Amino acid sequence: MAKPDHIELPTGERIAILYEDRSVIAIDKPRNWMLVPFSWQKTNRNLQAALTSSIAAGDFWARSRGLRFLRFVHRLDADTTGILLVAKSQGALASYGALFESRQMDKVYLAVVAGVPEQTQWTCRLKIGQDADQRGRMKVDARHGKEAETHFRVLETGEKTALVEARPYTGRTHQIRVHLTASGHQVVGDELYGKSEQAPTAQRRGRRQANENLGLRAIALAYVDPFTRRRVQIRAPIEAFVQEYGFELPKI
């Protein structure tokens, strides 16, 4: 019997598998799942715990692959959707983690931002550090922050929003969200860094109103496989995401 092309959790929720090889699986992470350690019990939306429990229960998607181990290699914010790479072994976790640490992963995101940027392309290199006044929040910190770099390109504009491609060179916590806020165009639906009342109320051409979901999606990941030395390119579907915010399908 063929392996299913998705993960089905005990709750019945399905998570699409975008790519798989002997070492890793790339899944299309849904919204509202936190990437925290298995033992972190402050939420019932702990994706690591859900995956581990499903494997332990012998659910078919895992049993058909002979899985005994699955750990996320990098992080996405709870409300960010898109490509999440998970490792099938401790060795793969270390090797792929090293690719992220050494900036050998090419990452592309789509962001829906409030307002229309004056520039069509720009690079933000503002340093980022923890915000001592608010736990879990980051801020631009020229003195104590860590180096951070994100390249932005406007793909499409509406009356009060824009669809922006973001390519983070570094991987600081909340980097894209902080850099866009510093550029004057916070991500739509970002309650941590933006003001919800500033979110647009109408989309171009009279389409549906914007909701309060975070307008951020990881859409592409490219790297050289550390074991086979083969170039790997993974892409996530974007049509539903851009249509949700009233945009056309961009050429990327």
C-alpha cells in the first residue's frame, strides 16, 4: 500500500507532505500550531507533541514509513504557515540544523503588509534583540541586537495592502515581522508587532475583507542535501494564501 501524502493526526486534522527523502520530510504547517519542545504542556496545539504521539500510537502515515523519530529542524511562528522541515533521525537533525545555522538554506516567504511601500525593493539590516519590556517580543536594537538581514520585493499592491516577497538571509526570531514593522509596513494580522486597528478593511476590486490571520507564509526552501550533495528545492502552494487576501497569483 502506498504511503499517504499527508500526516493525519488523531484529531483528524491533515497536514500535507510537500517533500520527502530518506532523511527529512517537509510539511505544510497549518496555522495555530506551536513549535515547542514535546514536554511543553501550556498548549494543546504543540505540533511536536502531536507528531510524537501519533508515531507512538502507530498511526498509518507513520507506520507505513517505519518512523520512530521526527523533530522539527527550524522554527516557524505559531500563526505562520508553510514549509517546515522535520528530521527522521538525530543525525539528520544535526546535519540539517547546521545548514540553517551556517546560512546555507535559501528561504522565501510571502507577506501581506498594511500600506503600500514606496520602494519596490529594499534590504533591511537592522539588528534584532529581545524586548525586555515584553516577554516573547523582539525589537530593533542597534546596540545589543544580533546581525539580521532581510531582502524584500513588492509583488503586487492593492488599495491598502501589498503582497511582499521576503528573503531572510539570517534567521532571527520574528525577523521578517520586526523588519517589516521597522519599514513602516507591519504584517496584516500581526497583533504582537502591529496594531489590529490598522489592518485593512477592504481589498482591491471589492473583494473579501481581510481577516485577522497573520499574513505570512513560508513558500520555498532550497539547499544542498548534506548527505547526497544533491540540490533540493521545495515549494509550498500559494494560490489559496494570496486569494485569501485578495491578490492575484504572482510570478516568483
